[in-house]
Amino acid sequence: MAQEILNIAVFQLDLAWESPSSNRNKIDEWLQKAHAKTDIVFFPEMFTTGFSINVSELAETMNGETLQWMKDRCAHYQLALCGSLIIKEDNQFFNRLVFVEPSGEVHFYNKRHLFTMGNEESHFQKGTERLIVNYKGWRICPLICYDLRFPVWARNRNEYDILVYSADWPQARTEVWNTLLKARAIENQCYVVGANRVGVDGNTISYSGNSQLIDPKGHILAEIGEHHKGIVSAGFSYTELIKFRAAFPVLNDADQFSL
């Protein structure tokens, strides 16, 4: 049985460039401010470094400092943490999203759509499998940034209730970000979490944030303004989701396909 209200928070951070310890310290400060009832906190893409392809210097392992830090904080605050970072495994590098539970259990997803305009595909191995996490009875599908542009990969065949995008989405394409997040919510009849960063990175790319929490009808439940650092949060209602899907069951008429 799903928890009736799932309390979600997004940390819209100005990420310190290629400085994992600085970013972890900032998150530590914010975790102390987060609402006591928070169930999951979502971070932007590559939340320890910013969007860097300096993989040989920045990559960690699944037993590395950041994962151990996440496990410790999840246990201490009794919540889940989720975001992507640079991981090295079997002599390959991944832009890997990790979802860590209070129990210490770790789920992960490797970014499928690598951003060729940023030369990401030359440094990272492409992911091949989607992840669905069952947490407190809710089914959560976490994806990463550029994945947002590819609706087939996100298509919901009654597999999940929440779709998440952990992102470093540039200010120059803010309108695309705002539009596609709503589209993904509407077409998949799900809640959507858009977790983006602010500030300017080491490549002088500017990010406006626009992190938001959206309901299955495409309505924004909570958002944080452009260029503001801070926490945005909302409660997702399981009853409201199920009632809407039952009253307007468009997913039953969706095209079947294999990917």
C-alpha cells in the first residue's frame, strides 16, 4: 500500500565547479533546513561537480566518498537522496544517477541519452536500462537531463507514478525545459520532478534553475524562481493520482511498442 502523501524536495543549488567536498558541505547545510517530513530529496545532475567531462580526475566508485556520505545522511535524516554523479566501474565512466534509501540500499541508472553537443558521449558509457524504484509504495522512474527530449524512453505503460529529471539544463533552453516537463507529466499521467541547478559553471554556461514539481494534469504544484538558490517542496497525493487515472484512462489507449 502506497504512502498517501509523498513529500518531495528539490535542492536547487549553485554547484561549485569540480569540488565534491564543497557541494557535499552545502547540501549538509540545506539538509538541516529541510522539512522534517521530507521523504525524498532530489539533486541536480552531477551534483558533486557540475557538468564536467574531466572524468579521470573526478570519477568516484560505488564505494567512494559520496556514496558513503549519502548512505550516512539518509540513515541520519531517515529520507532518500537522489542525484547523478560521475562513476567509474570496470574501467568505464558513467553519468550515473543513484537513489539511496535510509536502509542503505542503492539503486542506480546510467544516463542513456548522452549530450553529443557537449562531447559527453566521448567520455561516458551509454546506459541501456531504465530504472523503476519502489519506495514507500510509489513507483519512481528517475532519468537525467537530456533524456527529457526523448519521450519514447520515458513512456509510461503503467510502470511508474513519478518521473524525475535530474538536470544541468542551460538557461538558453529554459522554455524547452518548462514545456517538456509539463508534456511528460500530461502524456504519462504521472507526477514530474524537475531538479535543475543555477549559477555559471566552469565552461561559462549559465543555468537559471526553474526546478518544479508538476501534477499529472500538468499543473505546477511548486516551483522556485529563476536564478534563485533554495529548496522547493510539495506533497504528492496517491489517491488523487489513482482517481485521475481511473476517471480519464488515456494510458489504456497508448500505442504498444518495443525499444
